Amino acid sequence: MLSGKKILLGVTGSIAAYKAAHIVRALIKSNAEVKVIMTESACDFITPLTLSTLSKKPVAIEFIKDEESGEWENHVDWGIWADLMLIAPCSANTLSKLVNGNCDNLLLATYLSAKCPVWIAPAMDLDMFAHFSTQENLAKLNEHDVYIIEPTSGELASGLEGKGRMEEPEEIHDQIVAHFNPKSNLNGKQIIITGGPTYEAIDPVRFIGNHSSGITGVLLAEACAKRGAQVILVTGPTRFKTSSANIKVIPINSANEMLAAVQANWNECQIGIFSAAVADYRPAQPADQKIKKKTDAITIELVKNPDILAWAGAHKKEDQYLVGFALETENEIENGRGKLARKNLNLLILNSLNDKGAGFGHSTNKVTFIKPNNNLINFELKNKSDVAEDILNEIETDLND
């Protein structure tokens, strides 16, 4: 989401400085490049070692790096390097200095040299935040296009309750993502996603299933939600969870349960992404009680499960966009093209168990996009979170056409 973006994080003296570690970690996970500047007082609350370890870069604090050699930190270079400068937490003291152009530390000198957008996330006690001088300072910065990440209300370090808590790192991260991805065609869209395996009961204890972990469905749902979509995630059993307010989770076990959930919601959605690994067959007559081991062999009659993706394709309206997945072991492209046509898809995500690191049980996947008119797009092996972003980018490109 932030691949290639350069974020300069300034950390000032506030108890909220511990949240800087979470901000750095979230930005790095989104593939941003992060550098950190700290004030001396910030070091009383969090160590430079922590932030340098997480950012994988040295932390700058003072102008002079080495007094013997005369080596110094070039604040101008720092200010030019960044695509966005974020001061989080921003103390009342630093806030005042930003307004008045004070330049008594490296962070302030860099701020005065910054060529990029500057954001601040104030953090202070409620009376300090409500004070007229603080409010005037915030208003002045806002007039000069410094973006203010409003603090939230809650329990403060003083023990009081009120506004002054620095915004949570996850929300700051999401705002940065939205800043660099401002025009998503998925914003406001209703999207249904299927994920995970289905478990087809043999008896109350045993089932027919597969090795799908469900992580792809969850990653797709979270990526859609971050682009502003309202998501319905219909998922088979998985240990992966999501807490996004934009995602409604419908947990299911069997293919019939998944079909019922899809049939109840597909008509109201603009996009469907069907990544679930649905069992092709189920026992015709599941046993009511646990089957005892009395014989050397047992025969279980299997019947075909409903084809959920085919149902969605058959009932797809002209303004709906449908994505399917295919996991193949042979004749991959030929089989994928056939599935695309048979099931009336706009896009098929093909992966092969012959590719090392692809398929079930890996944090990575290697996919090929198959589109109408025999259009193929091949990708290298990537983390599944990056694959999810590639899929959404392709959907957005098609929606633009």
C-alpha cells in the first residue's frame, strides 16, 4: 500500500512516544521506508534503539554525529528526502515552536526545511489541549496546510478523562495510506468475498476438507475495507480474524451454508471475489453419531456440492464484477481459461501447486491473472498481502475502463 513511499517520523517528549514504535512497525509492514528523528526529551520515554531496530535505520537526535570528525546530520537532506513528515507525538512545547519558527533541535530544523506535506498528532493532557494558546497554535498551523490528526478522548496519563490522547497508530497508518491512495474506485462499493475451506461432515467428529488457511480471504477483505469498501466476508473455518468496522463476517462450515450466504447477498453487491476453497463433494448421508471403527473398510457415498462461483456467474448483472480463483496441478492456463468462460468471470486468479511457495500453507503465492480475450498477466512470487493488493489494483483498472 505504501511501497516506495518515504515517511519521516518525528518523535517528541510525551508519554505517547511509546506509540511511535507501533507507527513505525505498521508503516514498514505496508512497505514504506521510514526514518526517525527524536528530540532529546523523547529519549526519556522510548529508546532510539527500539525505533532504529524497527525502522532498520539509524535514529537521528542531534546535529553533530561525530564531534571528532565533524560529521553532522544535514537537516536539509532529511527534509528533501521525505514524501511525508509526521510528528507523532507532538507535544505542546514542540507545537508552540513549530508555530513560532524556533530551531533549537534537529527535528525543528528539519521541519523548517521540509518540502513535503507535514502532519502532526498532538498528545497532551486535556487542559493543555483545551488551552487557548494550544488551540490558536493548531489553528495557525492548519492555516498553513499542516495537517492535524485530532487527538481522541479517553483516559490520560494524569488519570483524568478527556480529549488529548494521541490517535491510535493503526488509525494514523490508515490515514497515511488514504493520503497516498486518495481515489479508490472501491470506496463505497459493496463487495462480497468468500474465503477459507469448507468442512463437509462425515459424522459429528469427522469431515472432508482441505488445507486452505483462509488468510487470502481475510487479507482481501481488509484491503478492500482500507480502500473504503463495505465488505461481506463469507468464510469457512479459519484462525485468522479481522476487526475492521467495514467488514461483516459470516462464518460458515459447509458449501451449502456458503451458497446460502452468497445467494442472500450477491444481488446487493457490485463486486464478488470468490477465493474460498470449496469442497467439490460431500457425504450423501452424514452419520448422526460418531462412526465406530468396527470394520477394516468403510464406504462413504459422496455427492457433488453446489458450484457457488458458477451460480454467482449465472446470476451476475451487467454492472457486477466477478473474480474467481483456480488452483491447478496440470494444464494450468488451459484449465484456467475454461473456468473463466464457463463461470462468466471478469477475472480469474490462477495459481499452481507446481510453483514453489504457492498454494496452501504458505505466506506467499505466485499467481497469473487470466482475463477475457486471452489476456494473461504473470506475477512473481509475493507475500499474499501484496497479491491481494495486485488483485484490487487490477479490479480498479478494469472499473476505470
